[in-house]
Amino acid sequence: MNPPFDRLRRQLLLQGLALSGTGALPAWAAQPSLAFQSPQGAQGVQAVPAAQADACRTLKPRPLLFPADHGSHNGSRTEWWYLTGWLRDEAQRLYGFQVTFFRSRVDPAQGLRSRLAARQLLFAHAALTDVAAQAHWHDQALVRWNGEPAEIPELQAHAAATDTDVRLRGWSLQRQPDAGSYRTQIRARDFALALDAAPTQALLLQGDRGWSRKGPSPEQASHYYSQPQLRVSGQLQRSGRSLSVQGLAWLDHEWSEALLHPEAVGWDWIGMNLDDGASLTAFQLRRADGSALWAGGSYRSAPGPAGRQDTRIFQSGEVRFEPGRRWTSPRTGTRYPVEWRVTTPAGRFAVAALLDAQELDSRRSTGAVYWEGLSELKPADGGPRLGLGYLELTGYGDRLAL
């Protein structure tokens, strides 16, 4: 799941179209194809042409083909790569981090011939939570992109079609084709991250083999896969100090043509790495009265003998979110439920934020204000922690426009 950006698309459209006839923008876009070897347990090693990978304007179930489906699908309306997780430094201090890259198609610019036409928008969000200090920082970046090959990929914004490689303004998320690991480098206003995230398990295809329903109508769907239990190491910089860190992360990649039902005002989502190696996804889309319009998710068990894992995909009627304690943002006045009871076929769980103030004001990029933060998972009836992950809450201020 991701924050909305239709409002931003409309605001920047006239600016982007104006640039199609004047000025001098570089040609930004995909790198040449990279060699690929699937990590053990990964699903698919077959490359496909970009035109086939982008043929999702009317979404239907189809096999996801890798490495191409790790890359950008410029024919789809919206797309995001989402990396979140927890880190500990050498003193065992706990941090949470979020790195999200978005791509949005600008429809009126698609037919323009000029290399200066802004056919796509690329933007990114980054956030860091220091649990001990009860502090949270976030930043954002935005560029217009014409969808053409980059002359200097290292310096220019692009989103590669052959594998995960998204860059803008010195921020990047790249998949290393030999090992299947991810590398992100972020130099934000108040912090910097240089992290490697290595897979320890196979890809998790959400929904029906990677086709995830987001409403009662078939067209309300996305292509969606996850990579839970990523082993993370790297450097965190904050206040002039560089810290070596290690931890666990979760990656989501999702692309869509039309996502939300007209009655949906927002959604609630969790992605949890359990301490035993299992993973839990759950989400609901909400109506204005708070009732669930649609829900879903998955549970993948901890690795058993020979690494075997069982996956249960949740149907809409099998997931229930019950809000608990709420926190009011002093900046926006928005009230967010920061504690939940979540009922699934895999069990009933308690979710609680490790810091209330994890709101992101992204009105300079996606046009949205939302809550995204490091949280812990416990049994609903009490007991020790089961895992850590991220909770996402949208549509609690302005109604979503996606």
C-alpha cells in the first residue's frame, strides 16, 4: 500500500507540460538490462520485453516474471517500491527506517513528442525513528521524468524497466542481480542511510499469485509481491555521527492502474517480520464511517525442515481491524489509531506503535499527510513480543485521492 498522489499529479501537470516546449531537461530513464541469477528459492528467472511487462492498463491475473517485474512498469498508472525495517547500532539502540520510491504516469503528456515532456513523476520519501530518543525525522524528493534512457544514470533520475533501479536527486534503491539483495542510499535533510538488505527467504506473492484485490470490483486490484525477512547491514548517519547498524527489513513492490473504490477514504496496513522467521501482512480499506470496505493479507510460516514454508492468503471477510488508543498530531490535528487489534486466520494480534509521533507530511511530493511507523506485534491476549514491523495509516485527515 502507499500514500496517494493524484492531487500532486494535477498540481504539477501544467508545470510539466509547460516544460515540454521550453528549457533543457536531461533524458532520464532505464539502464540497459542486467545479468540475473535467482537466489535460492526465488520465483522466476525469465526476462520479458518492456512492452509485455507494462501491459497492465487493465489488470488481470498473470504470472509475475523476474527479473523484469522487479523493474518499473511505465505503462501502469502508479507504482511504488517500499523498504521498511528496524536497525540496531553497536550499543543496541533501536531505530526504524522507511525508504519509499514512487512513479506516477502523467496521462496527458504521453502523446507528446518532445524529449522535454514530463510523462512520469518520480518521488521518494525517507524517514528515521529513534525509539530511545522518541524522535522521528522525514524528508522527500520529487522530479519530473520523460521516460527515456538516462545519459548518465548515476547523476540523473530514472526507473529501470529491467530490474529494481530507481534514482532521483542522489537517492537510490537498487537490486543487485547476482545475489538478489537491495542497496539503498539516502542523504536526507536530517540523516543519511547506506544499507544493504539481503534475502533470506523466497519472494512472497500476495493475493492470487501476485494479483491483489483492493475492492469488490475486479479492476480494483494491483500486482503486488513482498520480500520479508531481509537481513540488513550498513551505516546510519545522524548529527555528525556515523553508526554501523544491523537489522531486518521488509520490501513491497506494487503497481496498479486503478486502485480504490469510490467509497474508500483510506486504509490501514501492517507488514510484520516475526522473530521466528514468519511474516504477517494485513490490510483494510475503510469507508467514511470507519467500516471495512475490503480487507486481505497473508501469513507465511517460519521455515521448517529443509526450509519449507506454508503460506495462507487471507480473503476479505477473514481480516478485521479494531482501533484502540489514538494519538492527535500537534502539527496537523489529525487523530490516528496507534494501537490495534487485528484478527486474521493466523491468529488475533495486538499492534502498537513504538513512537506515537511518526506522521509524514509529504504535501511537497505526494500531496498527502499520513502515518507510517515502527510498531511491535504481540498476541492479542497478552504475552511477549512476536515481531517488529511497520504500520501504515492513511486517509485520517483528508480523504484519499488515488
